[in-house]
Amino acid sequence: MKTRYPIDTNMASIIELRMQHLQAKTSGATMRSRPLSLVQFRALEAVARHLNFRAAAQELALTQSAVSRQIQSLEEEIGVPLFVRHTRVVELTSAGALLLRAVVPSLERVDSAVRQIRAHAGRQRIVVTTWASFASMWLIPRLELFQADHPDIDIHVHTTDVAIDLESSDADIALRYTRDSGVPHGSIKMFGEKITAAASPWLLKESAPLHKPEDMKNFTLIEAGDAHTSQNLEWLTWHGWVQSHDLKKLEPKRWMYFDFAHQMAQAALTGQGVALLRMPLIAESLAQGELVEVFPDFRVDSPMSYWLAIAERSKVRPEINALSSWLLAQARLTRLTMGDKS
């Protein structure tokens, strides 16, 4: 139930005359532009709610004269009276009521923000920026391990395909996918990349034999939908895979195209076809037998690598160092899982 702040309507005409008089007096004067004090606004809200300076002073743990001075100072700053003083009580003027309607929700927002800050006091927060497929397929499945050892660190994962400028954003760590020539200064390489053909083991068991590349004519082939729009992405296509191994042109049963790597992997996991997938992102699925490399000897080298970059301002924070060290340790495990012993 909202608190009501009454105003004496019988005083309306008097107040209106006073307002007009004050406006006339100050019409040629320069308006004050100094910022107003939060303490004054709290005094305004308390007095308006109690309609009594003494009660407001008790609530605010101030003297009655101190609250009176705060209100008087606020009135001087604004240039109009906010209360009509009576012997025992006060009444809001129309100007006071107008200001109060703006002050109350503002104070509530400030108090809410303070409560949130206090609730998280002592906690550490790290903002990690990366792209959606890497977050879904590599980062998120592992994060539980880090948070089990660091329960007081809150992690915000921000996903975007656009490279975020670490120095002008609130991100602390960036996990990026780029060619070696485009890597940001000071970044640390996590692992390189190979592309491989992979499928669900039960698809291979229930479908026609798949012993040689020519057998893929009996399967649905899955690849990146945007790979054909740029020569720079040819290595992500089945056409590029065929050319890399001097094989004959593939004519599969059908094609499936997806915009994101995690969508292609999901389609392969659910047995919808054979997909060209990025080894670092499916290393765990291969190790656990959820996916099977169809032709392990027919991997394709990718020009892309995965990098870790840390914002310069964040490098001194212990929690940032803890997460970055953990990420690099996880990257070493991924390299080993892929058979990369570097």
C-alpha cells in the first residue's frame, strides 16, 4: 500500500498567489543550477510522509532543527516554498507535491541499488566475452569445475560475434577465434584447430556402411551455411574437404546447413547426418563416444586459432589470474584430447 502525502486543498488559492508572486520576483533572476543533496530529498520525503518535523527528525536520527534547515535550504535552492508551516503540522504545497512525486521513486531506486550492492559485498565478479558456440560447447560445460573451487566468484558470460574492445568495455577476459595475424597484442594461444567429419555412433550403426569417402553418398552431409559466401571459409565446407584430399566430388543423399557451430554439432549428435566440425569444440564428445570421427586420417588444418586476452586494467586482480590460469589449464587438456602434445 502506497503512502499518501496529503495537501490542504483549501490553501490552493493562497499557494497559487504565492507561487505567482515568487515567480514574478525571480523571473529576471538567474536560476540556480547547483546539484541538490540526497540528504535534502530524504528530509523532504520524511517530512511529507509524517507532516511533522519532529517525527521526521526522529526517523532520520537528526535534530528537528537540522531537518528544518535541510528543508529550508532545499526551498532556497529551488526558489519556492515546499511546505506551509502550521503550529503543529505542515502541509505540502503544490510545488512540494510535484517534487515529491519525482523524489520518491528515485529514492526507492537508489535504496534498491544499495541493497543489491550490499548483498554482493565481498563477492568478486568477472565478465567474460566470447562467441555463442564456444560458450555453449567449450566454456559452459567446464565452468562448474571452476566455480566449485571458487564459489565466491560470480562469472558473467557475454556472447557476441563482434570482437569487444577490452579497454573500452566492462569485459575482463576475451576468448577469441581468429587467424594468427589478427590476434590482439598480449593474447595467449589456447589451441589451434583441425576440421574433421563426425557423426553419431548410432547413426553409423543403423545406416549403410561408411568405410570410405565415396560411401557418404548414402548420408546427409552437414556444414556451415555461410561458408560458401566467402573464399576465406572454404576450409569449413565439404567441397574444401574433398579438395584437400584429392577426392571425387560428393553427391550426398541431401544437404543440411546451419549458421552456428553448436547447431551443426547438435544435428550430428542427434543422428541427422555427418558434419564437418571443429575438433576443439567436439573433443570431449569424441572422447566420451558421443560422436565418432568418420575418417580420422582425413582431418583438415584450419587457419584459425583460439586465444585468451585479458584487459590491462584487470590483470592485477587475483580472481582474474585464477580464472585465466584455469582456462589455460583446461586448454592444455583440450590439446591433449585432440592429440596435440604441444
